[in-house]
Amino acid sequence: MRQQSALTIWAVAAMRALALLVALGTAAHGLSAPDGGSNDNGATQSDRPNILFVFADDLCWEALGMMNHTVVETPHLDRLASQGLSFTRAYNMGAWGGAVCVASRTMLNSGRFLWRSRRLNMEEERQGGRVWSKRMEEAGYETYFSGKWHVPELSAKKSFHHVTHVRPGMPNQTSEGYNRPKVGEPDPWDPWDRKYGGYWKGGKHWSEVLADDAETFLDQASEKQKPFFMYLAFNAPHDPRQSPERFVNQYAVDEIAIPENFMAKYPYRKPMGSPWNLRDERLAPMPRTEYAIRVNRREYYAIISHMDEQIGRILEALKETGKAENTYIIFTADHGLAVGHHGLMGKQNLFEHSMRVPFFIIGPGIPEGETIDERIYLQDAMATSLELAGQPIPEYVQFKSVMPLIRGDRESQYESIYGGYREHQRAIVDGRFKLILYPKAPKVLLFDLANDPEELNNLADEAQYRDTVRRLFDQLLELQTTAGDRLDLKEAFPELS
């Protein structure tokens, strides 16, 4: 199946390359016509594949029905995944601050690894044509954006041809939305009560507004021969986790399972940079209770199901354009979320529940219903779209296209995955093992992900794993250089140097 699919992908790519050779060359020099169906030399662009990028916020890898890890219902996303290929180990590299999404989205749009992207002037990158949307524009694409942007130094309106809504990092939260619910006390928060604003600010839920925008964009694109690159970014399921009442009522509180790695308090929350007064962590009472986690997860699942319904609307609108068969869809999220795992609520940690996200791709020649377990970064979406558009991937782009992996080239994968959060945490995932370091504790954690996927059993102090810890530490030092990381881990952990 994989070999046959690979040949199909190569054949599709070869035919497109031959038919569009002149057009691609012209587009690469920035000579594409913004509204026309051809370049100046008359070469048609109508066969160029469209790219639809759908982005969620705070969506943990396990929080889809297809994963069978929770009771969440996501029929549209499950069906979409079944029509394409899913990467089961897609990671976010980390963040330089509590707003993890800022770092994730800056990496996504710049193509640079974590600490290198932090040091960029993103407006200069845009003016130089080095951000994602401008690379697609140069490839001859009509570009569209609506939703959550959250790349503070980069103007969305100057980065795309068509922009409707540019949402902030999160809808407004209110005091009633924090430190709740408490056992034996009335819950002051109601997910469907519009008086709190949040997603309801403006009169209509933001996820529904984004679907409206997508339908408008797709209707516009259906009338053009020029291929489109559409970047649709949900704020959901970020808190405040609000959704219509019928979605909340899909889930009974007593049917919500408590994560296996639930803790009342995570012992290293302060040295890891996730103290109780961190905004995300204040959403639920401390110490954590099973009741509070069940209620928060219920509302998490509800807003995910509501988002899923809007994604169904977007997919139906794409079908109505008549261009679905020549469109690649990439779906992922900016990072995961704890919501009770390890006694944490936020994403300011390097456990799997907060680093890993869903990632799937659907389109011409992509195998249907398959999965790939090789590790990737979610920011590989940029390089992947450039390859699908027939464009060379610039040398400054550090992330990789996933297409070689889909074609069966396992040597193209990352040897290991790097993770970093502020100066408080570092991690490396290599094969079955994951090393996490808390320099300010200092504390070393080693998990066998194959046998301990919930990251409960720290093996770092066991004699038989000392060589594994040192090996991973040395590899992490090498990854720091690639990521532009200047934190001195040798000083914090001299025993590993």
C-alpha cells in the first residue's frame, strides 16, 4: 500500500512539474498576477494544487475521537483523517514565554527553530518575502487569512491578500472563569452564558464566525483560476472554553475519565516555570480535585466538538467549490494542553500532552487512512506546502517537508526532537526515551515512552539507565546549537557533562 501510494504521489508531482515548469519558474521570480489565471507568459496556473491550512489552538493529540483516548466526539475531523494520512507524533518545539502559541506561530510562519525565530524581526522577514504567506504568494497563490494570528511583530493584514478577522491570543476571560469549580460550592461559570463575552463577544461564537469567513473565502476562490493558500485559525479550544449548551450537554460529568497521570499537585511546578499563579494554572483550584478536572475536561470536549462542527461546514464549502480534488488540507494545532494531566492545566510544560498535537494531511496522491509514527514538528506544515506548490524550500527554513516521509524516505526524519520552555525546561525525545531537565531544581527526568506513555515512572536515578541519560544529554547539547539555544545546561548539570 505504501509503495503504491508513493508511486502515485511521484506520478502526480511529475505531471504537475512538467505542465507547470514555465509557470513555476516565473512565479519564483515574483511575476505572478494577483487576480489572473496565468502568468505574464500565458502559462496557466489552474492545475496548481490549492492549500487549505486549518489550525486549532490548545488541542492535545489525544483529544480527537479517532484516538480512542477520551470520550470527545469529533466526527468531521475523524472522517477527514480517514481520507488522508495522520502523523501520530507531531510536536511543538516549545516556547520562550507563557504564551506558548506566540512561539509556535512565529516558528510556523518564519520556518526557523525556536530560539532563532525569537531573535527575528518578523516585519523585516515579511518585507524580504521570507514569511510563509509571502512564499506562497511568490509561488503564484492567492492568499487568505482569518482567525487567531498571535504573531505580535508581524502584521497579518500586510501578509495576506485577503484578511477578514484577526483575533487576539484568546477571547477575554473573566474572574468567574478562574479557580473553579469547587467541591460543594455553586459554580459561578456557565460555558454558554453570553454575558461573560469571550467567544460570544460580537454576538456570534468566534468558531462560527471563522466558518462563515471560510465559506466566503471559498466562494470567492471558486470563481478564480488562480490557486489559493488559505490559513484558517481557530481560537478554540483555548479557554474560556465556551460553546452552545447542546455541546456541553453531550458530555456527562461523571462519564469524564480522570487522566491516569492525574496529580493533586505537581511537585516541580515552580522550578519548571508553571507555578499556581501562572494564568493557565489558575483556571482550576489548587490542589486539583477530580471533580474540577472532570468539569474542565467536559467543557474542553464541548468546545472541541463545536469546533469540529464548524470544520464540517468548511469541508462542505470546499466541496461545493468543485476544487476539493485538487486541494491539499493540512490540519494541526499550535500545541497541546494538560487539563489535569500531572496536576497541570496549561501548556507550559514539556510532557507529551502539551508538546504533541494532531497532524494530518489529505489530498491528491496521499494514502488514505494510514498513519506514520516517525517524529515531526507541526511547523513542518510550511515546508510541506512549499513542496506541494512546486517550490524549492529555502535554505533558511529549518523545518522539513513531510512529503519524503510519505513517500517512504525514513532517512528524512528528525533524528530526535528538541523541546525548550523559557530557561526552566529542556527536553529531548529520541526513539523510545524522553529526557526532561529542570535546570532551576535541578532535576533530571527520564521516561520510557514505549512502556510508560503517561510519563509516570522516572528512570533517571536507576543505575541501568545512567548511560542513556548521558547519551541523551550529549545529544541535547547538539540540538541546542541547531535551535539557537544559549542556555548553559552543563553548569546546571555538571554531573552529566
